[in-house]
Amino acid sequence: MSYRVTLKSSGKTFQIKPSQTILEAATIAGITIPFGCGDGMCGACKGELINGNVMLEGYQESALTEEEKLDGLILCCKALATEDIEINIRGDENGGDAVGEVREISVRVESVEKLNEDIIKMILKLQDNEILKFRAGQYLEFIMDDDSRRAFSLANPPHENLLELHLKLIKEGKFTQFVFEKMQEKSIHRIEIPIGEFYLRESDKPIIFVAGGTGFAPIKSIIEDMIFKKIKRPTYLYRGVNKLEDLYMNDLPFRWSKENKDFNYIPVSENKSEYNKQLRIGLVHEVVLEDFSTLADVQVYCCGTPGLVKTAFESFIKKGLTEDHFFADGFPFDKPKK
């Protein structure tokens, strides 16, 4: 049994099983829906239910209040359809404005380079003369032999031919353990690409990027694409880590800062020591709050763990940021997905 989901603005439709969330079914159908944490915590995937009924469970009220529910709003990452439904979602006004259809392709591992003790840079090459179009900031999914999937953001801008990924070693993580210990150069793998709604929106507003850990990867993609396209907007990159050694590729944003007068780099560490004097000390979202008296006239792009996305979203909204100007990519890395 399955139901039909219709996107009101674009008229696109896709099938959804009773056990699938709207976000899961849309992703499988190659339709992108904006989302952040993917776990009912941040509210980035909020949509309006026009017709039909859904069941909502396992979300935080800060992401969807009772008043919003009464107004017909739902969270796509937690909504299960109980019949055919019609919804309105942010970003669907131009049919999702997709660059390319999500598809499965083969890639070859060109190189695997260790950037620090637990971060690897992997370079992939498309097979069979494939031409790939994607937006800076989107991600791909590795398809493993048992058909489980692992999601990783693209760290390279679209104009480059090779695909760059930043992988963090996750203790007992099946895929990253395999990469760190067994993956060989020139091996062939399957991926699905491009996926996600984490990309730069057109605006004249200043940009605040907030990156935690390997959340630096999609932000790197967007910034390098901005530099390539000569997009001139006041830009601030706040990068939060536990200690100095976690700031892999740290010379790169310092170089961006030197070469682009509109770009500002603020590395942040949770722990103070004699070895990280160049860092601001504290939680990365709190440092942003210290630096801006109001966030009413900026765009924020946040990428990291679901916890970082949720905390940043809630605190930035209180500081004046509007929900429509918070864009996030936060997912539990190395979590199996069938």
C-alpha cells in the first residue's frame, strides 16, 4: 500500500509508504525538500498540509508548536501520511529549482589522504564520461554492498571535475572504519547524487556560515563557488572545534580571508590552551551571538551535528533571525540508511 504526495506549487507528485516520512519518500523519488537535522529538532523542513492527513510523532515542540500545528504546519522529517496528501514546502515555488535529477552513478577512488588523526579527504572520479551537475553544498550517498547508505557532503565546487569528500572516523562506524582501514585507491563504488537543499540563496544580505567538524565540507564548496563566480557579499565563517588539531585545512580559510576583503574567518575552540591562542574560546554559536547585536538582516548557513543545528537555530531566532533565512545541513554521520 502507498499514498500519493502532491507538492502544491510545482505540481510534482511522488509515492509514499505508510512507514516512510515525507522527507524519506521525497528523497527516494529524487525530490529535494529543505531540511536540517532530519530528526524533528530544528524545524527547517516545516511545510503546510493543504489536503489529507498525516501522523506526527517523535519531534520537539520547539521545532513545531501546537499553534503551528493548528495552522496546518507539519515537519516533513516526522510526518507519516495516512492517505493521499497535498503540501506546500519552502523552495518548491520553482519546482524545487533542481539542477539535476538524483541518479545512481559509478565512481572511482582517485586518492585517500589523511588530513589529521580522524579526518580523511577522499577524491572520487566519475566513470563512463559522466557529466554531473550539482549545487555547491549538496551531498551524495554511498551505496554499500548490502544496499545500506552513508551520506557525505561534497566539499568541492561544481566547476571542478573530481568529487571531494571529508570523512570523519566514527568509532564502530561501519563505513568510515572500512575507508580508514581497507578502502583502496582505484576501487569502484556506487553513489547517488545530487541530494539536498543546502545551497546558497540569492540575496544581498550578509552571510554567516557556521561549521562544526566536517560540516566545513559543504561550506567549503559554497565559498569556493562564490569566489569562482565573483559573488561579493559580506561573509563570516565561524568554525567550531574541540581543539586546534581538529581544524583540518585551516590554512585555506585564512587564505580566503587574505584574498577576499569581504570574507572573515573566525575559528572557535571549546577548550582553552597555550596551543590555540589564535582561536576564539567558547561554543561556536555563542561566539556568533557575541559578535552580532542582531541577526535580523543576515542569512545563516549552518552545518554540523543535529545538536549544533538545533541549538544554533533556536538561539539565532531569539536574536532576530527569521526562519526563512536559516539554512542547515545536519545529519548523523555514518548512520545506516536503507
